[in-house]
Amino acid sequence: MTKEIAEEIEKIVKKKGIDRSAVIRELLKIGIQEFKLKEALELVRERKVTVWKAAEIAGLTYREMLEKLREHNVPFPITEEELARELEEISGE
């Protein structure tokens, strides 16, 4: 662990008033969640997984995943054929 990281952890310990190991566990949890979200967003961007699967990977609901796609400017993964079918269904043709 670098000196800078150790100092940041100590600042959090003092601010939150909890022990060092609890702070480290909380930071690891946050880091893991962020890692999983980043991985899920990248897989959607690459069209390797569906939004449902990405939500599962990230540990989010489908609606939460849709919001994350929007927040991170990741387009909803839909093929031209799927889009044409959706448009046909909407227009009733």
C-alpha cells in the first residue's frame, strides 16, 4: 500500500469514526462494485451481452442498468433487424 493510500484511509477513519479494517472493507466493496459495473458497461458496448445479463453482472436491476447506460453514454444494444421489427410493430405494418 502506498503512503498516499494509507493517508487517505486514515482521513476516512477519522472522518467516519470507524476502525481501519472496516474502512478498507467498505472501500473494497465500492471498488468491486465499480469494477463490475465498468465490466458490464464494456460488454454491452461491445454487444457481447444483453442489458439483462449486464445488470446481473453488475448486481443491478434492469432499470438501474438502463440508467447506468444513459449515465455512461452507452447506446442500447439493438441490431438493425431488431429495430426494424420494433418499428413495424409500433406502426402496425
